[in-house]
Amino acid sequence: VQLQASGGGLVQPGGSLRLSCSASGFKSRYYLIGWFRQAPGKQREGVSCISSSDTDGSTYVVDSVKGRFTVSRDDAKNTVYLQMNNLRPEDTAVYYCATDMIPGSGCPPTAGYRYWGQGTLVTVSS
């Protein structure tokens, strides 16, 4: 079981990035996927979650990114995306994806996240 986050980079305030969370070793459609971020000197923060496609595929985003970030999945590509628009300097962080590896699970996970991918750095700066 592996998750790999990618797509980070340097972007100016107001810009956009799309992060990808690619799964290997399992079919991600059957599991919820969460996005987290950790800014320098701060605790890790949950950003978004998408339920398994076997439930209702419902999504959740934290209030601080609501209206700017959107989570989606492409089951054919075994990938979950985090579309980030209107980025702000305070969005600067390492972004991670994770799963609870419980089949058919919906957000939020009841047993916590079990597998974590390596992060991708997002820097929002002019």
C-alpha cells in the first residue's frame, strides 16, 4: 500500500495548483482519502476528505479553504485530486494524503488514518 502526493510548487498569491494523490497496491475507490497539510512550526491540519466511491463519494473541506479548494477522485487513474484556487500565503505547507484503509469508509474516518504518503511542498509567495 502506497500513496504519493505530487503537484506542489511555487505559486503567486491568487494562483492555482492541483495536487495529485496516486495510490498503488490497492484500489483507492474503495477507501476514503484525506488531505492534510503542515506549515513550518505548526501542527498538522486536516484540509479535505473524500469518501469511498462505494459509499456516496461525499467530500469535506475545512472552513479555511472552503470555496477555494475542491477534492475529487478519478477511480480509473486510482488518483485523488486537490484543486487549490485563489491560493494565499497562509496555504504554504507540505501537503500529505492518507487513507484509513477501511473498505467502504466515509468521511470523517472513525478509526483514524493508517497509511500516509510522502508530502509535496506548496509555497505561495510573490
